[in-house]
Amino acid sequence: MTDSQPLAWLGNKLRLLDQTRLPRKEVYLELTSYQEVAQAIREMKIRGAPAIGVAAAYGVALGALQIKTSSKDEFMTRLKDILQTIEATRPTARNLFMATSRMQKAAEAAGTVAEIKEALVREAASIHSEEASATRSLARFGAGLIEDGFSILTHCNTGSLATTGYGTALGVIKYAHEQGKKLRVFATETRPRLQGAHLTAWELKQAKIPFTLITDSMAGHFMSRGEISCVIVGADRIAANGDTANKIGTYTLAVLAMEHGIPFYVAAPTTTIDPLVASGDEIPIEERSPEEITHIQGVSIAPEGIKAANPAFDVTPHLYITAIITEKGIVKEPYVERLGGIIDV
Ligand code: MRU
């Protein structure tokens, strides 16, 4: 496992870098059951849409390897329970459901129980390597939009940790940096889970890319001062019309970017596009525990017993999105036709 690779398949267990412990400690977990994988996804020890998809696939493979029966019917019934448990972890990231659907199809296409088990491990490994190579390729396309001297604002964490590959929005930034372009990055801290402060700052520091950490609410200030050349974010699910669900706060950034005439780019592999969802209104938005708002690192910061809302994602309507960067190229309006043209349904 290289520095910021979040997971590795060890044949009969899944090794995970616990992202809830970063940046203070690099703690590796060895998960030996699908229930542990489901819990790790729910608790965001592994997070980021593509990484969730890969972990989900290995979780299903792990569960399947542990089913002790030679009856195909019984095996498929137990596999269904495993798929349901994994799918119930986090509802927004499209990659999770893409992964479980591919795992189910791989099982259905195989013969005996032993063959199904082998097919599931193979399919999980394919999902892993495809996600990894997709982000490298989208990063190359995206870097073409970045000019020498750009100052880029990004939100949440979209690097290797979030993708198991090179990164989406952060991949574009890393690629442009490797091309020798002089860049400055503004990374939002990303309330409430602080993926920007904990994880993006960690990855940018490792990559030696100059950056400044800001609170989410400072974005408008820096835009109004002419300090931001473009905004690049990732995506958890992109509807057929280009509406994009991403980390809470993304919509605010998109509206601010438009107000200031700043290009707003979404970078995501095509596995994040959901052709069955017509618009952002239909994307399920995960609601997480109010404790993530009322507490910081376990310490209460608000009066006891108050109400707090915690939608983990918001939807940016496609009208605010200058372009969507994918591994198959850069897509602009009209999104319905052009996104439809690049995905395999
Ligand atoms: O709640 P998280 O940390 O899983 O949310 C992650 C994001 O919103 C990312 O921006 C998104 O998954 C794209 S990352 C490749």
C-alpha cells in the first residue's frame, strides 16, 4: 500500500487506512467480515464515492467467501443479505450501488458456488483497478483546463484517499502540478467532518503543492478579492441532466463562483453518473447524526438538547457547472445528450 492508498485486498481480508484517525495517526485496520466493512463505510473510516464503491465490492467478496454451503440457491439468498447490508451504509454515492450491482451480476453469471466466489473476488479487483485508472485519465483531461499560475479552490477530499486511485478534483490539481504549472490551492476545511482540514491538507502536503486552508465560509471573501481562478470539486452522484450531488457546501460554492464569473468544474469518473436519475431532485441525500454538528472531535460545542440538521451532501444544479471532467473527456451543456453519450448503461 503506497502512502495515501486507502485500501488493499489481502486475499481473505481487507486492509484499510482509517481515515478518521488522519492526519495525526496512520492506523491500518484489517477487516475480516462484510459486517466490519459495512461499519467502516458507515463510520467513514473509508469514504469518498469511488473508494466507497471499491470497499463495498471487496466487502461483498469477503462476505461471499465466508458463506459455507454448496447449494447455489442458499448461497444466492445469503449473498442478497450481504448486498443489502452493504447498500444500507451510505445512500448518496452512486459508486456504491454501481459496485453492488456489478457484484450481483457477476454472481448470477457464474456456475457453481466455488466459481461464484472466484468471480466475485475477480470482479471486486476489476472495480478497484478500473476506478484507479479512471481517475488518472480524468486528471489528465482536467489538467488541460488549468493554466500556469492558477489559484484553485477545492472542497472536501477528492484525492487518492477518496478514490483508491489518483484523485478526481485533487487528481486534476496533482496532474497540473506534475506538469510543472505553478499553482496555489485553497482547500476548504469542510464542516462538519473536516475532510479538507484532515485529509486534503494531508495529501497536498505530501504532494508538496502550495496550499492555504480556509474555513468554508471564507470562500466568498477570496472570490470577491479576485484570488480564485477556478473551483474544482468531486461528485458523489451526477444525474442524467448534469445536476451533481457532492459534499454539503458545494452548492454554495457554485452559486458564489457564478456570481464572480469563476469557472466551476466537477471532476468524476463515469461510474458516478446515474443515468436512472433524471435530475438532482431524485438523488437521495444522506442525513447523518446531529452529533457531527453539535460536537467537534467528541467535545460538545452547543447547548444540550438542541436540534441540529446534518445533510451530508447538497445538489448543484447543472446550470452552475461550467464542465464535468470524466475519464472519457470533458463534458459541457447540453448534459443530457452528452453525458448519455459517454456512459455504458
Ligand atoms: O462524506 P464523504 O467524505 O464520503 O464525501 C466525499 C465527497 O463528497 C467527495 O467530494 C466525493 O465523494 C467525490 S471524491 C472522489
